Amino acid sequence: MKFLEVIAKEQGVVEVWMNRPELHNAFNAELIEEMITLFESFKDQRLIILSGRGASFCAGADLNWMKSMKDYTREENLKDSKRLARMFSAINECDVPVVGRVNGHALGGGVGLVSVCDYVISVPEALMGFTEVRLGLIPAVISPYCISKVGESNARAWMLSGERFDAVEAKRMGLVHEVTSNLDASTEEIKKKFLAAGPIAAKEAKKLIRGVMKNLKSSEDFACNMITERRVSAEGQEGMRALLAKDKPAWIKK
């Protein structure tokens, strides 16, 4: 795989590393397809560990990818949103437990990746944020998973401003389960805990939770249509223009 590094370890553990460190592991169409293919293929493994190479976990969408979508038609935007939604769904619905090893900042869609992990360990210096609104967009595709994790109150507090928050705050709201300065040691400890569960029982427990939360799936079309409208709106176009031009959007006084 071009943008993912997959390492099989002992006892059915697989490490998945987003490997675009020079771009803070931002995702583009290719990385999205690699994620879908990989996570839809996992069946017999016992534990997946998702992390990022370099200083960041995931900075969300790649700027070059965003540049290309700026001129998409509504239909092209909807198709693109559906592929992005399928990536998050593939991870969320993967039968195998997924541990998020957050080695650095997770912003925008990067928080979405955090939210679809079953257990999340983060370094204290990691900053997170639903930063889409500061581009004139909304965290639509990731919203079913993020709101499920943090609840409506925290979603209102952070999604509406786009302000970044630290790992301690992320733990308080339920997005992160453990904050540690020794990420490797903590990852090894949590591996032992997950591997202590019956291999089939762990997968069935995850299936049980998905069944209880099945209303998430019905939110997908609504979310994809919402972000599609935002992307083609005047404000969304202005936000992406400003980002690509390294300028301030028109709604911020210069």
C-alpha cells in the first residue's frame, strides 16, 4: 500500500500506520481507498492498532485533495462524501477491535478517525478539534461517530466554534480513554488487556454495540448531503479559497 504501512505482529495483532508524515498523515482519495480496502478485509485478526508516522496522528483532509474538490459539482461532492463516509464506516464496523494510538495532533477528519476506534490512547500534547467550521464547512461525515462518543452537549460546545482542545479535555468528553507520556508502554499494556478476551466474544461484543447503535447508519445520507451543500455554498467556497491561498476568509476582519 502506498500511504498505509501494515505490520503483522504476534497473536493476531496488526499495526496500521498512516504513512504521510510530511503531510501530517492528511488523507486524500488514495489513502481513503486504501483504508476501505484494508479494514473491510480484516476478519481473523484479534486486534488492530491505528497510528500515524511522524509528529501527527492525522491532520484531516489533504490540501491538494481539497483544492481539487473546490470545483466539484454537487454530484461529484456527494460521491466524494460517500467514499469518505465508507472509510469511517469500514473502521467503525470492522469486526476486529481497533485501538487508536494518537501520537500527535488529530484535526477535522482526524478526529473522525479517533472516534471510530474502540479504545484510544493519546499523548498529552496532542491537540484535537472539529475545525471544519473555520473553513466555512461542517464536520458532517464524522458527526454520527463523534456525537456518539462525546454527546450532544460537547458537540455543541466544540463543533460550533472549531476551537482546538487538548488530550485531557478529549478524555473528559469521552473521545480519548487514556492520556500518557509513554505511548509505547501504554499500547503494550492495552494489547494485553484486549488479548485477554475471548477472540470470538470480543468480536461479538463489538457487533452487539453496533446493533444497539444502529441508528448511526441512518444518519449517513443526511450527513453526506449536509456536507455536500456546504462545499458548494458561497461560504464553503470562500473558506476553502482562503485556506488554499493562506488568507483569512471574508468573515474574519483583516
